[in-house]
Amino acid sequence: MTGRRIKNRIRELSEAFQQDAGAVRNAKDADGLRIRYLGRSGLLADLFTLLGSLPAEEKKDAGRELNELKKKFQATVDAVQDRFKRSGDAACAFDYTLPGEPIWIGHKHPLQIVMSEIQACFQGMGFSVAQGPEMESEYYNFEALNIPKGHPARDMQDTFFIDEEKEIVLRTHTSPVQVHVMESGQPPIRIIAPGRCYRNDTPDATHSPVFHQVEGLCVDEGVSFSDLKGVILAFARFMFGSDMKIRFRPSFFPFTEPSAEYDFSCLICRGKGCRVCGGSGWVEISGAGMVNPEVFKYVGYDAERYTGFAFGMGVERISMLLYEVPDIRMFFENDVRFLKQF
């Protein structure tokens, strides 16, 4: 058979198919249309068997036309069958011989995964987990942490106030949990306080008005800044591997003295500089330092006998490093395409 003859057969078959498709009146007719033209022994399959008799230079074009015709037939059959399914035709309502469609099962959010890893790390170092309310009094959120009235951290631009008369705020950090724990018992204390926090920040690639923190506190006799550095380094290498680097920079926080901010080396750019790290090669995690003796006065601890360190970390920023996520807002957009990757 020549290429010209098979093309004529293709045209004739296409015309016959359109006529038969227009005559379909029920689900049974639709299934008969599929079998007649697309079945293993159907008319289209017969044409495919003729390709072997064509010269090599004609076989490619004829094969392409046949494949396009098959796609066209299949699309028409699917549309006809779907019409009868929607109309409630019992004969084509459901094919029990077909395999079931897979159902996507939900799982933990990436922030919850990382939060669990952080807790596991510190629990392995002997820290226990403490919880506290998300709505706090100004006393616990500020004053008991040596942040007096008039301090910039208490400005309305940073804090969400629930009731100014009763001095109730959405907590800006989980540090108030540390005060609650110290009020309820005596040293030694070694706790972490994970939870959701709120600040009146403008959303960008590294900031969100709603975020998650893990605060840590260790109070005992003889606790030093070297202990703090050891804990932070152990955590960094637990989460990111033995080659992770950290650095401490002098800073100021009312509730610690001396105070520092600590950074982790950026895993996204490997220290070369990128959008997440602002071109520095480092990602700021949070602040830390030795507990200010003034804080011990609020909870009745003897500052001459006890010392302690406190630290915090943003769970979103840890997650951005761990999963190489370039924008913190992706954690809150509920895009299934993003969440399915975890």
C-alpha cells in the first residue's frame, strides 16, 4: 500500500467516526463507538498494522497522522462518555473494573516538622518543654523581663495590643514562659518554650507578623557563656551537619547581660551571598546571653548564687535554612504544590 492510499483511508475513517459519534444516543452506544474504533481489533488498529508495508520515507508522516487521529478519537469518546455519566446513565455511571483514584493524605506542615526536630534536639540535651499563653499581660511580656515602660520594644509599632486598659498583648516572644517557670520553682532549671508569637512587622522575605519561636533557659550554679555557646553549636550541628558554622555578635537585650546575636552560615548560598542572607553569607537566627540579674529579682532568685543563660531562635528561619526556602511567606500561603514537597 502506498502512502497516498493510507492517507485516503485515514480521511475516510475520520469521516465515518464523526458520523457514528453523532449517532450515539446512550452509554451503550458510546462504549460501542470506543470498541469499534479504538479497541485492540478496532478499525484504527487495522490502519496501524498497514504502516509496516510503507516505504521508510512515507512511514513517518503516515504514523504521525495516525497518532493525531487516535488522540482526536479518544478525546471525542471521553467527552461522549462523560456526558452520559453526568446525565446519570446507569450503564456508564461507574466502571467497577477500573482501579481507584489515589487520595492525597495530608501530613505535618514543614514548620511542625522542624519544631519537632528542635524539641528532640534539646530534649536530648536534658531540656524539658514548657508552654504558656499566647495572650500575656504586659508584666510578663515586658516588665518581668526588665523591659520598663517607655522602652522601644513596647511601642505600638512592634506590639499587638488586645486591651490597653487591662494591659493585655499578644506575646512578642515566648520569653514570658521562662518567667512563669522560674516563679513556679527553684533552680536547677533547663527548659525550652516553643510557640507562636506576634509582632507588627511588615511581611517580606524574612519577616512575618506571625511567626514561631523556641526560647531556651538554663539556670543553675556556675552556668557560663561558654555553656551557652556549646549548646547553640551542638544544636546547629544536630540540625545542619558537622560543618555548620556559627558566630556571635555583641548586642543588647534588657533581659540578658552580656547579650549577643547569633547567626548560622547560609546553606542556600554556601556563604556566597543571596537574597535570604542579604548578601552576607550568614542568616540571623536570634538573640542570646546571660540572664540579667534584674530578671532574677522579679522571680526571687539569688543572683549571687545562680547564673543562667537564655536564647531564642526563629523556627521559620531554621526551616528556611534546612529546606532552602527563599521566602518566609511561602510557609503561610497554604499552596499545596509547596506543601506536598515535605
